[in-house]
Amino acid sequence: MKVKITIGANSIEWDYASNGKGMVVWNALAETKNISLPEDFNQIPDAMIYLIRENDNAPVSFLRVPVVELLAENFQGPPKFYHLRPDRSRKAALGEAEYAGSVSIKLGFGREEVARQHQWSDFSEVDETSAYCLRIHLFQARGLPASDESGTIDPYVKIRFNGLRTKSSQKEKTCDPCWFESLEIDNNSLMLPEDPDFCPEIVLRVWDSDGMFSANSPVCGFHLSLKDVPREVGGTATAPEPKWHECFLCNDTLEKPAPEGNKKGELLVSFQLISKKTRNEIVRPNLEIISETLRPHYKLVWLDILAWGVRDLQGGSNPYVRFDIVGSDGKITSHKSKKSNKPNGRSANFLERIVTSIELPEDII
């Protein structure tokens, strides 16, 4: 793979480098000078970042970066990950379920006199790495988009980091799954630089299992910078406090809520990056012990449901309402109203009260 950046007719690019389990490393500086562009900054074309495969020398993903943003940084912006978009013309080559990728670049643009005032180092410290273990504590999800006819999905979570990956167990027919699992990325091969600016991002993606005879499909996910993960010396007996992370479409380059409603549920997760003295050091305690601490303490409460009715259903004939409740054991209990077609199937009245006991966590996050 190689990266190419263009501004108008001007371009810079890096040599092809091997792709090892989704990771490509360049650690090289490239620049071009004496670029002829309009004096009016508003007329300067955007910078285009392309990720190119060697076998056909064609871009498989790209991103448009406004030059105005680069000018405002005056060559002082930090390295950051740019989340690429799949090239629609190369969609067949990339694959429907393939991740378009992201590239970590320190990108600068401006007048030459400004560049001389802010010289860049050679970043040789990027090659100096230490051994780590990444632990992911997966609690639950809520509001995942349904993809099956039953209005649910069969979700599991894949985590990728630094060319390594792991995945959770699969849950059945739910948009609000509970896992309470601790996962680990280590394999005695997780080597990272000390500066988190030069570390890869953690990529979490929710997948829907479509059975033995169909390909599983990605649903949503998010990226997390290692700057947001605490670094620790030695493992701890309990997981850090989890946080709800908003999920978006898997190739959403901004990963920010938009007016058109691009948010696709949330994941409750916490992370630990644990430093190791050597690659082969075993981090204690083991995952089984920590997983047992993830499940919260529950209390018994009463749930009172008033099912009044529905209005203006599309194609309704004899509808009813089903309420799915996740228990402390992760199993789903369903409660249904009576079927009704009065006064008609599209606008049926239920006029029913359902009272049941449920378990709720004592600590409401």
C-alpha cells in the first residue's frame, strides 16, 4: 500500500510498503515546495488523501481535507488519524464489509516562510517501542439498529488494534445486548511508542451474525485514540469505570452526530493499556477473574406498562406490542399485549395494563 496526497495538480507520495495484518508503517517525511496556487485561499482546492493498492495502482479509499483547516494550524498541528472513505468506483475491489482504513499523518500546508519558523523533527522516537497489553472490558450496548425481520440483530463485537484483533461472544436476537466480558489484545507482540500521538487507534465494530450460509455484516462502530486510554503499570483486580461511546456507520469519517441522524447506538466499554517489562510477561489477574466483576449488583423493582394502542401502521392487520426485558443473567423475557384490530388493524387500541417485576442495576450509568 502507499499514500498519495494531492492539492490541485501538485502531489506528494510515499513508497509502497507491505501490509501486515492491516498495518502499514512508513515513518517518513515527504514534502513539495514552490507550489503555484491562487492567492485567494478560498479558491485553493482541498487536499486529497488517497490509499493505493500496489497490484493495480488505483485508490481504494480517500478523504478530502479542507486546506483552510491546514492553513490555520501554521504547521503546528499534531499527528492525527484521518478516517478514509471507500472509493465508490472501487467498491467491488474493496468489498462491502471491508473497512476503508485510516492513516496517521502530520499534515502541514502554508507559505514557505511560515514552514521555516516551525521546523519538524525527524520523529525517530517513533521506532522506539515498549511492550504493552490492551484490555477491553465490554459491558453492554443499547439502541443498536435492527437488521433482521424480527426487528433485532444477533450482535457481536470485533476489536482491532495495531494489527491484532479479538472478538466478543455472540448474543441472540437483541438490539440491547449484555456481554460483561473482558477481552485482551497482547499475544506477546503488542509493541508501541511512548507518545500516544504515534500510536494506532482502537477500532470497535458491531457485527450482525447472519448464520452459517450468509456472510456476517458490519453494523456500526467507533474509533478511540490511545490518548483517551489510561496507561497503567500492572493489572488491576477490577475494570475501570465504563463509558458510553456513540457508534456510527462503519465508514463514517467524522464520527460525530449529524442532523440526518447518523448515530447507530452506543457501547458501554472501558479500556486499560498495561505496560509490561518484557513481551512475554503475563499480566495478572487473568481475564476470567476480571469478567466476574463486570456484572453489576441488581435490585428487584416493579414495572408498570400501559399499552394504549397504535396509530397509522403501515400494513397492520392484527397487531400487538411486545416488550423485551433483559434480566441479570443476560436472558430476555418478553411480555406481549393482546392482539387487536379495533377499530381497525392500522390504528388498533389495546387498552391493557401489564405489571411485572424486573431486575435493574443498582448503579445506573
